[in-house]
Amino acid sequence: MKYLEKLIARYGGKLSGGFAVKMPHNGIGSSLYSELEHQEMYKNCELKLERISEYVILAKVGEIETSNAFISLIITGEFIRMLPTLSKLFKLVLFKGWKALALEANSKCIGCESCMKICPVNNIRMVDNKPSWGKHCSGCLACLHWCPKNAIQLGKSNINIRSYHHPEVKLEDMVRKN
């Protein structure tokens, strides 16, 4: 937020407010959070959004929240919870290289093409009724999270990525409209 504030000031503007909203993440270690914890994060987010909306509607000026994600992870104990996953990831990359984390579809894949349709960079094509990833993956993991059969994974190792998305968003909302 401080960087954004400086950038806006450079062009003669002023940042009126800035807010940090904790949401469930969908990356490495995301399966460490229970469904109940995700629901609690969504509930807290809704409350925070009411406060943010009031700020915008009333054109309030002043509050700019900042946070250091790493410090926050340590204080809340989330970093300790993630250590086994981070250790597994480190060993995997150290001994097998980054290619060990290449996206792939397992035997649960039904060839529905959802992954191909949702890819924001058109990096997936279907080969023999299975997804095949090109060289231009943006790393968004939308294919993994929106697979209806949870058939997509990063390599053959379980590094605790929980397939999830916001409960109010549907696949149709995410698919590119051509």
C-alpha cells in the first residue's frame, strides 16, 4: 500500500485509503486450512468489505493498512504449520528440479476440457483426451482448482494444494467468453 501511495503521489494524486483483506489462498500449503477456517475467513472478509464500502461511499480519507505477510505468518503460527510442506517442496525441487512440479492430469481426468477453457493464457490443449500444458503457463493454477474431478496436480508429489475457489463463483463465471 505504501508503494501504491507513493506511485499515486508521483502523478499528483493521493491514496485515500488502503485495506488488507485476509482470504484463503490456493497455493502450496492451502490444504492446511480446514473448511471451517475458510468459512471464517470469508465471514471476516464480508465484515471488512462493509467497512471498506463505507469508506468509499462516504469518501473517507485516512486509513492505509499495511502488513508484512512473512511476519504475519510467524506471529499466527501459520509458518510452523507450513514447515513440513515447505520442506517437502524444497527436497522435491532440490533433488528433481523445477520440472518435478509440472502440471499434469492423473487417471481421474475425464477429458472435460474445463482446464483448457479456463486457462487465461491459452496454454492448455487436449491430446488424447488429456490436457497438455505448453511453455507459457502463468502459474495461476486455475486449471488445478477448477477441475471437476480434482485430476490435476503439480507433479506426482502431494504438496498440500487444496482445490478450492470462492463458494459464490461458478466455473461458467471463470471460463473465457469467445
